[in-house]
Amino acid sequence: MSRVFIIRVLSLYVPLAFALLLWKLRKLTPSEATGALLATAWNVPALMIVNLIAIHFGWWNFGVKGGMLIGLPVDLWIGWAVFWGTFGALLFRATPLWVAATVFGIADLILMPMCAPVVTVGKKWFLGECIALFVCMIPGLLLARWTRDYRNVKGRAFLQALCFSGLLVVLILTVADPSRELQWFKSTSSIKLYLLGISLFLTALPGFSAVQEFAVVGQGTPLPFDPPQRLVRSGIYAYVANPMQLSTALLLFVMSVAMRNRWLGLACLLSIVYSAGLAMWDEERDLRQRYGQLLVEYHNQVRNWLPCWRPFVSRPARVYLSEDCSKCSQMAAFLRSLRPIGLEIVAAEGHPRRNLERMTYESEIGEEEGMIALGRALEHVNFGAALLGMTLRLPGVSTLLQAILDVSGGERMLVTSRSCELSTPSVTQRENS
């Protein structure tokens, strides 16, 4: 029995055995069990990315043949994901993250050199190890803890979206790349890859926006045990009822065409059958029990798979823009020219309760300011404008664009309300004081 064989067997089955042992010993709640599984699910695509980067920069390499996927030994990859995922989440249930990261880092410093010749470490492999801890292990444990404790709904929904997207990429590579060496990617021209990237972004956008809407508006996630607390009808859901399933099917279809792979086409068909069959039946039954007539009225206006061109707005909203600011008044005129549905454009000076500092959007879902408010306003126009609005509201994108706007002259500006008396000093008074 060779050393390579022993290392590969132990690297897979030892983490699995310890994870199963802890699973058996712990009395897990459904949320904790789901969180532990999500930690492994996060590490699967995250470790794939880090290992590919490590191979490229020579931090470490794998000196084996057989049982490989994209140049990675599948047994080491899965064992590593379970070790840092489910096992780590169950072992360090309440331990500070820095302690867990230190323990796993030390374990890797000891174990990885011992795995030669399966793993050959380079001179700067410690850098790759640190990156792996911050990209793979720590987010996985955070996702497990947030899911277990129902905390930070926006954070866990964001990580879930990245996790499921990563798993979809792994599925596509597993099904469509028999060589396991990304030969299709390497042989495709830059222009085609650029166009493919745009297509994938547009097809994925409804799904990402739906997850964001679940978290921001519904205070929940796509997971069945952690659903939104209210029926979500805003954002992408004002146009189509099943945006996540639609995005998944479109992504598989686009990749099947781009890679000319019939198996991905079959996966697309199966996803549609599943979503339109078992998944829809189960979700529809649950939603009808929770929302009753409200759901019936919604489905009478919004189709399941084919997006409407104009939105369904259950309750009107307002957007406030200053009439004394030339740029703001121009923006107000522009929005009126788009003929939005269910959106009233009001002078910020007429706000009934308080002074405003940015463009402000108010509706039954709450209040938004700045770039996010503009994105919300565009979602009242049509599906094309809504896609732009959803892009403006994506995490990170809205922050970056708002910062660019601020340094370009669009910073906060106090607009005093004429409808209420507030003791907030004016800009001139603050400058003179």
C-alpha cells in the first residue's frame, strides 16, 4: 500500500469520520445542522478558487494523478471542505473565530508538509494558507453561526447566494469539462468570454436581487426553514414570481449553448421540471397557508417564469427630491418622463416629518436613501429599467457608486422641511459657528 494512497484515503475519511462523530454526539437543532452543512457547502467552491490560485502562484501543488477535477485531487478537496466546514462548525460552536482560525492554521502548518508527495508546498505557501483561512474557513464558520442563531440576515443571505452560485459553477465544470483542465475556457477568445460574462451577469442578476429582497424586505433567506416573514412583492418580485429558479435555468442554458454541451442542456431541462413541479407545489402550498388571498391577488398579476414588462405595485411609494436644487429637480423631471407606476415624485421640502439630506424613497417596505433610492425608483418603470435599478442596489455596487457621486459634487445636502419645525441648524449657521 503506497504512501500516496494512504494520504489520500486519510485526508478524506478522517474528517468525514470526525464530523459524523460530532454530529452524532451533539444534539443539533435544525438551524444548527443546516448551518454546519452550509459551512462545508461554502468551502467547496471557495477552496476550489484558492487552490487554483495557489497552483498558479506556486504556493503549493498536487503531485498525483487520477481522481482529479480541474487539477485538484477530489478526495483532498472534499476532506478539506468537511474539515473546515461541518467539523469546524460543530467543534468550535462558541469559540471566538480568531481561536478557531489559529487552531486550523497550526493544524495545516503541521499536516500539509506531512502530505508530501501528494501536496508539495512552495516557499510562500504560508501566504496562501492565510488567504485560505480568510476566504474559506472564517466565512464558512460565520455562515454556520449566523444560520444557527438567526442573526445578520443580510450577511447570511449574501453568503448563501455566493455559496450556491459557487456550487453551480462546480456542477457546470464537473458535468461539462471532461478533461478537468478548463480546456474550453483556455481555448475561447477574449471577446467571447467578455460577451459570456455579460450574459451570465444579466441572467444571474434576478436571482441575486431576489435573495437581497428576501433579506432586506422579508427578513429571511431562500432556505425553507428560514423563509421571509412577509410576502415579498417588491423589486424583482414585482415582475416575476420565481426569479431564483428562472436565473438558475437561464445560467445553465447559457452555459450549455456557450460550451455546446448537451448535458448542461439536460440539467437546464431538469431544473425547470423540478422548479415547475415538486418545488412549486411545495412552495405554493406553504405560501397559501401563510398568506391566503394576498398570494392569490399577487399571482393574478405576476407570472411565475415570464417577467412582466411593467411592474405590479401593491401600494404606491414616494420619492423625495429637492425642488430648490437644480440637479435634484432635473432628476425629478427625468423620473417623471419615465412614467413610473405607483411612484409619486414629491419635493423634499414638503416631507411631513423631518429634514432630508439625500434623495429618499419611502414605501411599505421602508425607507432608502441616495443611490439605493434611485435604484428603487427605477424599479417602478419597466423591466429594463428595473435591471439597472437592481444593479445599482447590489451590495458593494451601491456603496462604490455613492462614494463616486459624493466626490463628484453629489454629497449630502440638508433640505429643510417646510411641514415641520425642527431645531436642526442650517448649513450657513454651522459654518458661522
